[in-house]
Amino acid sequence: MLRGKSVDWSHKARTLKFDLEYRPAEQERRRVAGELHDQVLPLLARLSRHVNSMHGESAKILSETIHQVIEKIRALLGELHPFDLEELGLKAATANLCTRYSRLYKQRILYEEGDEELLLSAVQELAAYRALQTLLRMFASKNSGTLTVTSVDGKSDYQILLVLRNGQQSAARTLISDLDEQDLEALAGWCNIAQMEVRLQAGRTPHSVVLSIAKEKICSAENTASAPTMVDDQSRARLTELESVVTAAQEEWTQMLNRDATVTGNMAVSVERQRLCRLVDELLYPDLEKINLLAEQLEEDSALFDSVDGIKQALDGVISAAYPHELQSLNLVELVGLSVERFKRATLIGTKIVAGKIETVPELTLEKKITVFRIFQEALHNVEKHAQASTLLVLIEPTSNAFVIYVEDNGMGMAAQDNGDGTHNRGMRGVRERAREIGATVSWQKSISYESGTLVTIKVPRS
């Protein structure tokens, strides 16, 4: 009886955790997917038809670039809102996921399907899919070689095996060395919801990563309850007393979680929004900049430029909705302060913010505010991920004609962060181009306040 009630409560607890923390983030993904599908894709399709009617080599290259953006958005839609999971089940969705990441990241990912479809609950199936998605995205984006994904329906559990063959390191070692903290936290959370175990398996074959769900954890609570057992009156009284204590504890825990539901949900959505913004920046904005440059090389065509501007505005609208709601209500100084406080809590890096005598804060349009916010967030992100800093100083300083934000760390400096593949320089160039669109400037130099580190200067004109 107690075992049955324990399994029943475990199921309810995981469902409650999903509803309070994971469902809000899932709804945010689907909101972004819907807006990309309804607002951005139609504009790209219209632009593609217009360019296809033009002639010349530049028009041909532009048409190919637009097609690439459309394909990337379609792949992104599949990641944000997995329709195939809802309609076809976990195995078919896994096969589609492997195919999609193979095209998107130009990596070889093979899927070997098992015999039978496993009957999971909707929440468990989604959690298993998101956990696998986190791993596949990491392997596809950071490794070369062939990744084989195999589903196995065993007697006691259901397994998904990931085997990497690249002649350098195994899937197990890749997982340990390359999975960043945010993805590791997401993987652990989704596995907990799915009641899935992650194992690093060694043997004669290349070391593999195994995701497994015990079949006894798939059954519904009704099927796991023990059959009624004959007990004496004294034992039954003790069981009843124990049950009342456990039930009271469960109710108290549920009330506490419900009371904090708003905070928990908002935090989950905030983290997901930051991830989505970085994802859109990485996948779409470089190609959109290329479309803009190619459009400038063609003959003067107002319809063409109107279409390109419309796409950028639509995409900015999706992204602005994905940024914190404070963008609408707070001024630039307040936004910087809020971001610094969140950064300090999230990273535990010693952070200090100093604001000069600010009598008048420049009023910026939402578009400019989004751009400055993105640049500042990118500066904080680089400090967190690459600088290996222990101290960060943010200085806000007004001038007669501009508003300046200084971000200075005591990390290893820009030269040490450059890995030789040009990624760092391309990132700097992209930030400068983004700032130039609103008349702002961004510069990097060696730290002034510390022996080592980097000083980033973001200068925003008041007009």
C-alpha cells in the first residue's frame, strides 16, 4: 500500500514540477515558433518570389541566401515546437531530429530505430525528447565525426544509445568535456521529469552515452499500487497514522510550490528567453546581414528594400517580445542595473556598478533599447563564458552628447580568448555592425583598472 502511494506521489510531484517550471518555458518556445511561422516566414517567401523575378549573379546569390534563411527558420520551428513528437511519437521525432541536426550543423548523425514504440505519458515523452535534443545539439554543434543514435526496447528498460566515432574521443568523454553548465542543468531537469537515467558506458566498442527509462517507471500509478494485504488492526492503525503524516507533508509542500509558482515560472521563462535570443542571433542574424549587403549591391529597388526592412522589423518584434518585459518600462540605466544584479547572482563573479551624475537619461526608441541591451548582454556573456574573471566593473557615464557604458573585467584578456579560428573577430565585427545601425559605437581594449582583462566601451548617442 505504501509503495503504491509513494509511486503515486512521485508521479504527482514530477507533474507539478513540470507545470510550475517547465511548462512556462515550453509555452515561450511555442510562442516564438508561432510568431516566426506567422510573421517572418511569409515575408521571406514574398521576398524570395520578388528576387526570383530578377536577373544577374547577385540576384542568384541573394535568392540562395534567402532560401538558406527559410530552411534555418523551418529547422528552428521544429526545435521550438516538435509537431512530429505530438503526431508521430518519440521514435519518429528522434529520427527527424537526427536528420534536422545533420542538415543544420553539417554533421553525420545516423538513427537506428528499434522494434516497438514505447508508450510514455505526454509529459514523460516530451521530457525524454528535450533531454535527447540537448545532447544531440551539443554533439552536432561542437564535434566532427559520425554519431549513431540507436533505440533499444529491452526487457526491463527502454534505452537510447549515442555512440560517437571520430577517432579522437568517445561520446562519453565528449559529454563530460563539452556540455556547458546551462545545458547540463537542462539535461538533468528533463531527465528527472522523464525518470530517465544517464549512464556513460565503456566496453570494447567506443564509449557511449546511454539514456534509459526503467519500464516499471513508465506504468501509471494505478497499475503500480500493491494488492491489498491482510494486516492486523495495530499495524493498520500505524499505517493510517503514517499516511496522515505523509499526506500533511505533501499538502504543505504543494502549497509552498504553488505560492512560489509565479517566481519559479518567471525565472524559467527568463532563462529560456536568453537562450532563444542567442539561438536566433547565431542562426539568423548573420544571414540577414548578408541579405542586406547583397540587396545594396543590386539596382535601386524600393520594393526590395521595403521587403528586407519588413523582415528585420518582424524578427526584431519576435525578439523584443522574447526579451524581459522591463524593456518596455525601464530606462537604460535601470536596465543595466537590473542586468548586473542578475549577472552577479547567476555567476557569483564579484560585480560592481558605478553610475555617474545622471541628470537626464536619454529616451531611446524600443529598437535602439533592444540593440543596446543585446550588446550589453553579449559583453556580460563573454565575461562569464570566456574571460575567466573574478571581478567585473560596470561604469555608466553620461557626456554632453552621448551615454557611455564601460564593462571592465580582470580576466585573461582578448588575446588569450582568441582560439585562432577567427570566431572572436567575427563576433566583434557583428557587434560593431549591430551598433552602427543605431549610430552607436563599441570598442575593445586592454583593461585599465586591472593588470589583465578587457575593457569594452559602448557609446550611445543622445539624439
